[in-house]
Amino acid sequence: MKLYSGYLPGLSPKDVEWETLKFGELDAPVEVFVPVVNDYQMTMMANRIKQNSQKYLKSLSVSQIIKIVDEVIARLLDRKDRYRQLAEKWLPLITGYDAEMVRLGLTGYLKTFRKPELQKFLSEDFVNPKILDEFQPLSKGGFGKAFGPDLIGHIWAGNVPGLPLWSLVSSLLVKSGSIGKVSSSEPLFAGWFANLLSEVEPQLAESIAIVWWKGGNRVKEKILLKEAELVIAYGNNETLKEIREHTPVTTRCLTFSHKLSLGMVSRAALVKSKAWEVAHQAAFDIINYDQQGCYSPQVFFVERGGSVSPKQFAQYIANELACFETKFPRRKLTIEEATGVALWAQSAELNVFSKKTDVVMSDPNGAWSAVYSDDLESFEPTGLNRTVKIIGVDHLEEVTQTIQPYRTLMQTVGIAAEPDKLFKLAELLGKAGVTRVSALEHMTSPEAGWHHDGRFNLLDLISITEIEHSASAAADSFAAYKD
């Protein structure tokens, strides 16, 4: 089967070269053709998008943009729509994730981009969202209006299906055009969104281009970095370091690197009537997209003193991981991923002999592994892909000192605890670098308008033009009504 990726305003498919990416099994191969634009075409598209951003996109009200995006998302949520059918059919084959996991994950994810949720995006960042449309009074006096760049460059990772929507929709909300570079591991969804947008509102889609180049192609990357007024990039630290180094000093660069997320379970959640459900919720966060998201937990700290001991709770999690493997089988790993999992599991087995680990529980075929330890000092990241460490502690509050050295990597902590403890832990975790606290089973599905890595979705994208009070006051002296 052959599929085509990308979206290229102003260019005909015959005008560009196409490279083939191969996915799927040998007996059912899938070929994805990705567009390779030349340097001139990239520059031409950038200028075209900037012009459309200035003349059309910025003329729309933010309410009009939300209405259009909502219509696109409604179609992507409709299982009878051909784009939704494309996503459900091909994303599992491209990414390797279980088809039912992808179906449910897409629905939950896409719902965060409906009209009410987009309004939350706006209200979270702007006291008065109309500041994106026209000059509005400022609390300090005078007036201000928010302006998005004419062109934002996006460099996306492909670890989770649909990831590009976060920055792509955010750019539309601040009336900015976009050129997005898709990942080789998931090159399709962003192009489907852009093509569907062109059916709903063709002129708005003229503000978006979806391109591809092989990772490491600095020539293509430099053109995008040069043309964009702002850059949003996802990836590992090495990749992001190189992007920052090649971004002009006058261009803002927002980077989102790999992060470390954890779970915490208080003794109040370890009563026998609740512990199984809590373990089920924890296991879901572990298996959802095989811990490939920055918000996926790798380690759980479990408090002693409940009716169910931390070691028993670890066994509960292991049981739930086994059940989930039956319902949502883990995808086939790459050689590099399988090696990482094997080395982590081997290390865990060796730690049993050194008494750093109490017990290792795993699937006979290696589909998941759960390690239990009573040693707080044994805290470390896992091998991902459904590998988890559960550590018993006397008090959850003591954990924050242990994770302090990782503060630059910390992101989400899922907590099962009583209200007072929740807020006490959140205070301590915030000081340790944690930027998001959620309930278990919600770690991998952030709320609309969440502050990604503690930052803003929209405020980081705009600049404010102010009319100071002195200017508006002075203007009165030149008005026709002035005596």
C-alpha cells in the first residue's frame, strides 16, 4: 500500500521529489511517500505562508479560527469520516501501536481541541482573549494587542501519534503561519490535518506547510530556522542543542526535550477496597503508548503503612500489566529499544543479588517488567516500553530529596493521595522541578491548556504592542472635538 505525506501550498505533487519510507511487516509492507522540497521551494513556501498570514489569517477573529478548527476536529472524531478512517487504519501499522489503543487514544486526544477546550486554551493564557483581535485596555494603563509571528517553524518528534497538533493549533490561535517538519517514524497525521483543513477552509490551509527531510539535513533545517520568526522543536537533548546552535540569535526558539515522570501512592489509597483500582490506573499510565510520552511514569513511590504493602501493590501492578498485555499488546520494538529493555532487565536481576532490588516480575516473553525495591536510593529511570520500578517508602515527602538531582528532567507526577497530602506533595514537588500533577490514569492525557513543561501554550508565541497611556492621552489634544 502506498500513502502520501505532507501538505505543500503553491506546489504541485509533480514539482517535488518524493522519498519512500517503509513500514509494516514483510508480508504486509506499507510505503509512505514523503515530499522533499528543494531550497528554492522551501523559501518560496515560507514567503507565501507569511503573505497569507499577514493578509488573511490575521484578519480573522480568534473566534472564527476556533470555529474552523472545531469543524476539522469534529470530522476527525467522526469514525465515518475518511480521514478518521485513514488514521485508524494506518497509524497502528505505521507506529506499531495496538489498533484499539490508537483508536481510544486518538478520540481522547482530539477532544482536547474542540471549541470549549480551545476556549480554555485562550482563557488560561489571556485574561482577555480579545487582545488577539484588537487593542484592549491594560491593567497598568494604556492599551495592548497581541501579535503572533507571520511564520513559526515546527520540528516534531514522532513518539506519540498526533503530537504535531499541540503546536500547530496553538500557532493558528495566535494567527501565525506554520511550516512543520514531520518525523520519519510518524509522517502522516499532520498532513492529514492540513489536507482536511483545506477542505473546510482552503484559504486558512494556505498558512500551513507540512514537509519532511532526513534527520541531520542541516541545509534544509537552516532554511526553516532562517525564515521562521519563532521555532518550536521536540527531540532529545543532542538534537535540540544543534537546533538552538543553528537558530539565528534574533529568533526565539522553544525546545521540548525528553522528560522524566513518576507516580506516587499514599497509604490512604492502599486500603484493600481501593488498591486494585489504583494499581489498574497506574498500569494504564505505564502501558499507554508504551511510555513513549514525556508524561509516562517510569517509577512509582508507594507509602508503607496501608492495608496493602508496597510490595503487594507492586504485585498488583504486575498483574494489571499482564492483563493489559492481553488487551493492548506492546508494539514490536526496534533493535535499539529491545536492547535497552534487555539491559535494564539484566541490571534489575543482578541487583537482586546485591539486595538493591527485592523482586523482579516480568512477562515470559519480555513484554513488560515490574521491579520492586525497598531502597529509596535505587531510584533511576527505567528501560521504557512497559518497564517500571516500584519503591517502598516510609513517607512520600522524603522522595523529593531523592529526585532533586533530576529537577531539570522532571515533568509529571501522578498522585493517589488524600486532599491535604496532595497539596503538600505538590508544593514539595514544585520545588523539585515538577511542572504537572495529575491523577493516576490521567498522566498520559493532559488537560486542554496545560502548561507544557511549566510554560504557556500561547503567551510564549506572541509579542505585545502597547499604546502607552501617555500616547492615548496626548492624542486627545489633536482630536477634532478638542476645545
